[in-house]
Amino acid sequence: MNKLIVAAAGALLWVGVAAQAQKSAADGIAEYRKMLEDGNPAELFEAKGEALWKQKRGPKNASLESCDLGKGPGVVKGAFVELPRYFADTDRVQDLESRLVSCMQMLQGFDGAAIANTPFGRGEQDNVTALATFVAAASRGLHFDLPQSHPAERQMYEIGKRVFYFRGGPYDFACASCHGEDGKRIRLQDLPNLSKNPGDGVGFASWPAYRVSNGQMWGMQLRLNDCYRQQRFPYPGFSSDATVALGVFMGVNAKGAESIAPAIKR
Amino acid sequence: MVSRRVMLRHSAEAAALMATAGLLPTTASAAWPQAAFDAKGLADTVKALGAGAPQESKDVTLTAPDIAENGAVVPVGCACALAGVKRLALLVEKNPTTLAAVFEVNDALEPSFATRVKMAQTSNVYAVALLADGRALFAQKEVKVTLGGCGG
Amino acid sequence: MGDPMRIRAQAQGDKAVVRVLMSHEMETGQRKDSAGKTVPAWFIQEVTASHNGTPVFSALWGTAVSKNPFVLFTIRGAKAGDKIVVTWVDNRGDKRSDEATVV
């Protein structure tokens, strides 16, 4: 039986070698990404986030298990695909990461402003990323359905649209410069058109993600922060209204798309 | 006069300190083949692993992508169902050191392993089967490494 | 002792496919930090695994294995409920063991 398998594998190898010449670079990249799906290091951050969710921490020595992510206290599954949304207790439209910081402040007694000022990958900011990975993972396979019932949510969508198309910085770039049309790419990376519904697992639906190029877990806040860096804009404040508004714009545009977060990326 | 109990505890603590400082030989460092992991190129690495001149063979399977979007994480697999295979190794020719990993083969396992390796640049990747009779058989593939663009 | 590993062991017929994700920097010793100093090599050198207490898997790794390493191997004669223990040892002598049950 083993000999058959080895022979078949050998035959496949030869066929593969012949077909190689015709395979495009895009196909090659797709094959590479597929091979990486099995065993995503994001799972390590997901496990860390789950432990942090349940652990009693902070000055109030409390867990996050009664944190309301929009679907009721402690409800994790399904929360990710309905964020950002309006929260009455903070009177703000909030995305996942800012809501986690609110809960860390309200329930555990952490200083939310201090966490917001902490660089990505350090201290409590690192924990926020792990928690975001855990919450996102609980909604894997579910479809985006951000609420637009509250006037603040609708307003944030309009603000997000303005921010998306706002040209500025030394290169006169906007988000739309890269993400405003179909069929664009930078070198080997396809750029999703975020001004409309890009589809399952694309764009908004794939962050938080583990980036193999630097071995880091990136939430949407860091992803947007880095977009601003690439456009040579000033860095946005952590969970600033502009970043949340962009999340609303992209998330509402992605309605119905299947979430694959946490994903694995270059 | 130090009691025997106190002296034993001190010895244990000293040993623990030395172990964490890496001064006591651990199982890992005793078995870890430094020379093989320092060698460059297929031939020298296989020789350092104690095998004969490597020969290409259809009986060895190497799984690797044609293109790696980023050289930091390249998924690779090695397999060989021949009788007498003792070890399977993964090599990246143009890395600063060629040998990436060595897997023991025995009857309790399928002779097939997968992991992810760092590739410094576009290079040949080899799966090498080391047999009990000293032979080394390999499969190879060139894996292109690109840096990729700025986005997601 | 590093962060916990993620071990998934799935029964497939009379075998168990084991996938392990380890949390480790895997520094090659080639990289320089922002101050220009070389970051010393720090990497997992040995990975072993046992099946219901019997050692079955043993691998030796160099610096070329990726950060947050992944490894996949298949154990023969395994079934749901069996216990898998995976252990890694790095070049500093740090070690970590985690266990999982075959599902």
C-alpha cells in the first residue's frame, strides 16, 4: 500500500513539474497561502486571549467574562461580525479593540488611556491583541452583519466614507488610492476593493491576522495604523474616531461576507 | 558545621543554577549535531550526518511551494516509504547553514513530516532520506522567495 | 518555560495526525537589533513526543526553522482517547511540555 502511495506521489511530482511552467505567479502565491492555512500561529494568540478573558486581573481583580461586546454581557460568539457598533454605556461607536479596552477599564480597573498610549506589541496592548484574536476566532465562519440602526452608527458610516476617500499626506494618497478599485495589486499582493463588498475572507474579513513576515499578530487597529504609515500620514490615535469610522465603513460594505479571522498573511 | 540536609539542598540549587546557565550538558546539547548544522551545501551536510554521497531518487518526496510570498515561513514536507530509512532531513541550500531539521524515522510513525523553514533567498530545497546502510537519497525543488508588496 | 503549545491530534483510521504549534522566537543569531548589536541565537534544538507514555517522535532542529514553529507528524496505531505529550528543549536549556488527547 505504501509503495502505491509513494509511486502515486512520485507520479504527481512529475506531473507537477510539467505543469509548473504554466502556473502563474498568482497561482503560486495562492498555493503557498493554502499550505500555510493548516496550523496558523494565530492559534497561539487565540489561546492566550482566551486565558486572559477568563483570568482575574487588574486593580479590581476581575475577569472579562461579563464584558459586553454588543450581544450582551459575556457573549463572545457572534460579537466580532457585528462590530463596530454603538454602545450606550460609553455613548460611542466602538470597534473590537476599543471595546476590549473599555471592558478592561470598567471591569478590571485598568487605565484605558494608558493602554491606548502603549505601543503595539507591548504590555497590555499586546494583551488586547490576544483578546481580539480570541474574540474574532469565536465568530469564524459567521457572516458580517454590522448594525446600522442607531443614528451614531449611520453617521460613523458616512464619516468613514469621507475618511476613506480623503486625500492627503506628501503623496496625496487616500485609502481609495489602493483600495478603491477592482483588480489592483502591489507587486504580488492583490488589493481588495474596500469601497464595496470584496467577498468572503477578503479585506475586513481577514483581520486580526498573523503576519509571517514579522511573526506578529496584527489587529485591525495596527493594520490601519500601518496603512497610514505607508501613506506617510501622521499615525492615528489608537481607536480614534477616524479608525472606528473606517471600520464601520468597511464592515458595513462587507455585509454578508464570511469572516475568516484570525487569518494568516504574508 | 553544615548539616547534610542543608548541603544537599545547596548542591541541588547549584546544579539547578548551572543547568539554567547552560553549563550542564542537557540531553539536547549532547545529541545535537553541531557539525551537521554548521555545514554548507547538500554534499557537506549529508557527509556531516554520516552518510554517503547523496543520490537523487524518485522514492523521496519533497513538498514545497513554487513561490514563497515571504522567506520567513516556507511550508515544507519530507517523506520516504523505503525500507531502511532511519532519518529524514530538510535542507535549504543557500541558507547560511544548510541543514534545517532532522526527523527520526521508526515503525511507530508514518515516514512523513512537515514543518516551516526560513529561507534567506530563492534556493534549492532538499528532502534527504538517510538509510541504515549509509546511503543518502534526495528529492529537490527550487523554491522562489519574493519579498512581496506593502499590503496585507 | 515558554508559552503553551497548541497540539491537535486527530484520529484518521488507525493513525493519529498530530499538529503542533509552538511559541518560540527561533532567533538565528544572524539578526541585528535596532542598536546594531547581534541578537544571540535562541532556538528550539530538540522536539520529542510520546504516545501513551512511549517515545515515538524525535527531531533535531537548527536556526532555520521558522518563528512560532509548526510541525506535523503521524502516529501509527493510535486512536481517540490516546495521550500525546510533546516536549521541546532550546539551546538555552529551557524546556516545555504540553499534552493533548487524540480526538
